[in-house]
Amino acid sequence: MLNRLTIALCIMFIFYTSTFAAKTDALSNFKIGASISDITGSPLGRPMLGYGSPTQTTLGIHTRLHARAFVIEDPVSEKRLALVVADLGLMFDSVKTEVLKKLNILFPDKFSDDNLLLSATHTHAGPGGFSHHDIFNVSTLGFDFKNFEIITEGITQSIANAYRYMQPGKIFITQGELLGVSRNRSLTAYYANSDWQNFEHTVDQTSLLLKFQSELGKDIGIFNWFSVHATCMSNQNRLISSDNKGRAAEWFEREFPDTVAAFANSNEGDVSPLFDIDKDGKRKKDLDLDLKLVEENGFQQFLKAKELFENARQTLSQRIESRLVWVHMPWVTKGCTAAMGYSFAAGAEDGTSDVPGIFEGMRSGETTVAPPLEGIAFFLRLILGGSNEGDKCHYPKIILVSTSQDNPDLLPETIPFQLVVIGELAIAAVPSEITTMAGRRLKKTVLDELGSFGVTKVALSTLTNDYSGYVTTFEEYDRQQYEGGFTLYGPHTLEIYQQVFFELAKSIKENRSIFIHPKRAPRVASLRDYESKSWWDEKQSSERFGSALRQPRTEYQAGETVTVEFRSSHPKNSLGRLNNFLTVEFFQDGNWQPVFFDQDKETKIMWINDSRSECRGCLKSKIIWNIPANVLSGIYRIRHFGYWKSANSKKLNSFEGQTRAFTVSNPKF
């Protein structure tokens, strides 16, 4: 009897302790931190990165740009990982190198190339000029050290704060399909794939989501991957905007306060949002249409993420592994010297270049480049120090420009590949944009190798750690659409990617290191600096900076638009000093309460040269507030902030201004 009782007690003890341990692990199998920081560059006069147009310069702010960071740590192995999504057009190694430099000053030996993953949302509505490769700074008129510092400092601070405030927690994983928000923009190439009939959709509809929660049940945030270009804002837009990805994040963070919502991109290489088409089959370009599309597309991504977030049940087991390898692509079997084709210069449907004589599908042996175009291309190569050699390796691409001995850093040739495992999830981080079918094949390569390691899902994180153009399948490359023309390393680029990720997966599975090619030396200091200085600010003698030049009406209804103007300064003078240029304030309980900022979709701010002859050198800011339908009735005012530079002392002086009060009526509130 005693033995039976002893055995029973032992079984109960084992059951109780194992159950308790399981619950404890489920509650706190990771340490998790999340943070968000501002990375908005100059909102006036700075060429944007994305569409390649030097005349598309910033004029104001629709929404601000942010870096959203998550730091995850296994408390047992002390292995950690930093995941970052930044509202940028592209991600470059110049940024990652500088961020690592800053992080290692703050936290020595905590972060490295291996365990830091930086990705861009691919908004085409942000200032550029932060690459270490000349080709990506051509359309932005050089390297902008100020913008570079704002970006790297903001990303660093987001990671640092996430790391400082880590807490025990767990990670849920889930996925679903998001339909009706995207389409394949390159069907000519897609249908060249021999296996296209094996898939129901011509785009990847998967929305994959990680949910982060503290051990006390408090929601920390989400990390989402979904494939669609952030090109809701067209190449006619001149307002800084985080576009659809940023808006999805902002929707989520409004709905769930105190959370951080990162919306990353995946295999979006040939995937566009559903913009309107005119009778000639070209995109309609209108700011109101752009803003409407941003809201619609971002809202749908948010709704799907919210649904997944609220129904997430599966947790990731306690495991973090990461590997990163640098590969010099021309040295790999079947790899080519980096080169862009003429088809690239045609642009994609989102933002065509409309250059006569250049079009998608320009193939060697079928297309003859007109002498005037070849003359222009020769002049471009002469300026950049590039060449047009290597046609045989790149066939059927007709080469527009390639790297050369005169400028080996014109285009990237040594690029990083990163593979991360968190529990049952593998994240394949690629320094490029990858098409729908190429992404499917790459994810299958990783899953086939790591399936026996317990991995059940693969996230493809594109535009990560660096940028090296596009990756298409062999069949798609042969069609030489825009994406094939921008596949830098030739027709076998995807095969090289698959081989590298197979080796990375194998090294993780076998718990061994992998050969690391020497990382290229950063060239930031040697690049020409974009003119980032501004002239002193001017005003009329009867004015002060912040004076309201255009007052609001005395009364408005919900749904109407308020437009006001202030005497202002060049916003470059405020960079690094202000993270907000305006507030809409509500009078409540005897105090003015800020309710909207320049970050919010309900507001816009633009800087305009004064047209009056007596004040030609003056700037004024135009602030627009679209009064939402759910606004409270009451008294409001609008305020404007900035710094102005004195012509005599060059000293920076802060200023602020405000409109007169006005009432807003809303029968519902």
C-alpha cells in the first residue's frame, strides 16, 4: 500500500511539475522588447527614393516615417535577435553598418551582422541619398549625410529601447490569406513559368503574423509579412508618406494602444496595389487617388492582421538561431558581373519612365537600341564609370550599365544572405525584391531542408540588410520585363539564392558555422554629399515667424476641411530638433489638448514659396486638417512649430504660432 501511495504521489508530483513547467515556458519562453522611433528626413526640396525621378522632390508631409524594432532573446542560451522594419524605399548595408557601429558603443558584443535584421517597407515617398552605391544616389543627386544620420540614429534608438525594456513573454504565430488588394503587374513573365498552373493565384496572398505578448498577458505588438509594393503614392506625389505599410501599422497602433506594429514586405517583386487605370491602360496619377489608395490598401492589411492577431493560438518554441553569409555573386558558378538592362529603364506599371524607345521586353537579338538612346546611355556610363560589357553572361538582357574596373562599386556585387530560425519559423532575409514565383521556390528550398529541424513555416523578408535589385525565375528573366532587366547577376540568380540558403539551412540544422566571405568596406565617407545646408530664413518686417497668414473660418462641420497658412522657415533647420510641425488642439476643461499631429492621416503640411514680390525669399507653411466624421463638437485651434535661421548670426531660433479658435459641430458627438 505504501509503495502504491508513493508511486501515486510521484506520478502526481511529476505531472504537477511538468504541467507547471510547461505553463511557465508558455508564459515566458522569450524575453521580448519593442519600440518605435522617428526617421523622417527633410520634407522640402529632397529628391525621393523609389521611382528614380530627380524632379520628384519633397514638398511636405502626409505621414511620418518610422523604424519599428523588436528584440527577442532566449534567456537560456542568451541568443538574441533584432528585427526592424523601417519606412524606407530601400535598405542598404551602409545603414546597417552604421547602426551596428552605434549599437556596439551602447551595448558591446550584443549585436552583430548575424543577429540584426533590417528591412525596408519599400515606400516610394521618402527622401533618398543614403546608399553607398553610386547608382542608387544618381536620382537623389548624391549622398545626404543628414538624412543618413537621421535614419541610422532613429533605427539605433528603436533597437536600443526595445533591448532596454525587454520583458518575459511569448510569441504566437499564425497566417491567413488576404485577397483583393494586389495584382501581378508582370503577367507576361509570370505565365512563362512552367509551373504557374500549380497555383491558384498569380500573387502570394499569404499574410504571416507574429504576435508578441508579455507573460502577464499584455500585448506588445506584431510583426507581419505580406507581399505588395508600397506604391500607392504615385511618382507625381511630393508628400513624405509611409504609404500602405506604414498606414497599416498606424491603424493597428491606434486600435491597440501601446503596441508596436511592424508591416514588412515579402515576395512583392511583381506585385502592385490595385491603382486606377486610364483608357490607355496607364496608371491614373492624382494625389487624392493616391491618398485614397493608401487608406484602402493599408486598411485591408490592418484588418487581416487584426483578425490574425485576435485569433493567434500557436506559440513558438524557445529557440533562436541565425546565420549570415556574404557572397560575391560574380565569383559563383553561373553568376554574372552586376548589370542593369534597358528594360529596367522603362520602369514598371507603378511608375513608367515614358522614355521614347525604351520599353519592357527589350531582348538581345530582337530589339535594336536607337542610336540617340545608345548615345545617352554611353554618356551615362561615362559619368558613372560603368560599362556595357558582359552581354553573353546576361543574355538575353541588353545591358544599359554594368560595373567596371573604373567604378567597381557602381552596383553591389558582394551581398548578404541571412537565415533566422525562431522556434518553428524560419526567416529568409534577402537583399533584393523577389518575384512571386521566385519567392515560392526559395521558400520551398528552405522548408525542404529545415522541415526535419522542426520548421513548419518560412517567412521571406525582402529588401533586407542591403539592396541589389530584383530576383526572377530563369523563365521570367528570359522575358526581360522590368524585373528581369533589374536582375543584376544574370538568368541564374535565383539558383544561386537557392544554393546559398540551402547551405545556410544546412549549417543551422547541423549546428555549425558557415564560411563568411569578407564583407565589403563601407564607402560612406568618400561619397559626395548632397547639399544639405539651407539659406537663412526671411520674413517681412511686420511679421514674426509663426504668424498666421491665413486664418480658419469661425465655424466648421464634421467632414469639412480646414486650411490655414503660417509664415514659416525651411524645415531642414528643424531636423533633429523637432519630430512634429503641427498640432490640432481641442479646448477641454479649461486647457488646450493636442488631438492631431503631422503624423496623422487627417493632416497634411506643405511648404510653399511666397509669391508676393516683396517677400520672394519667404516660405509659408500650408496646413490642412480633414475633420473626421467622429470628431467631438467643440472649440479647436491649429498650431505650427519650427526653427528659423538668422541671416546675420546663422543662429537657430525656435518659433511657434497659432490660429484663432474656431468651432466644429458634429450632430453625432
